Amino acid sequence: MADRPAPSWEAPEGHEHIAVEEGPDWQPDTTRRCRYTIGPGHRACGRQSTVALLRGSSRKSWWGYCGLPGHAYGRWAEDGKVMHWIVRLKAASDG
């Protein structure tokens, strides 16, 4: 299992976090550099990517993001898929 980031919010009472697969615009990718912008002048992070997002409207291109907190907008690579957290209502048998 990959290093899952902790959810950045608490689930409301009676709910739970579950990891789900992201859509096709996200892919695992270690061939790019992180494009997350940081600091004055908006320089790119530059670390090796762990995931990539297909961005753009008319000219789409893949943008890489690393595993630092927040850089991949809550996504991570796990078992060949890109994952993210959602919150769902706990089943009655889950307590």
C-alpha cells in the first residue's frame, strides 16, 4: 500500500472517510516534475512526480504533482491507480 495522506478534514458524526479511485484525468506518473507552484514568483516545486493531471481545455497536457502534502490536491498513487478521499454515511452495521 502507498503512503496514504491523512484526510484534511474530519468526517461528521455517523460518517467515515473511504479511499476511492480518481477519474481518467489523473494517472500515476513518475516521469515528470511537480508543477505545484510555491513561493514568490510562483516557481514550480520541481520534485519527481507521483501522479499527473490532464489539464487544459483546447490543448490538454499532463502536469505532474509530487507526494508532498497538498501538492497533488489530496490525491496519491496506490496499486497503479490515483486515489482520493470521500466521506460517506456509515452503514448501520458499522456502528
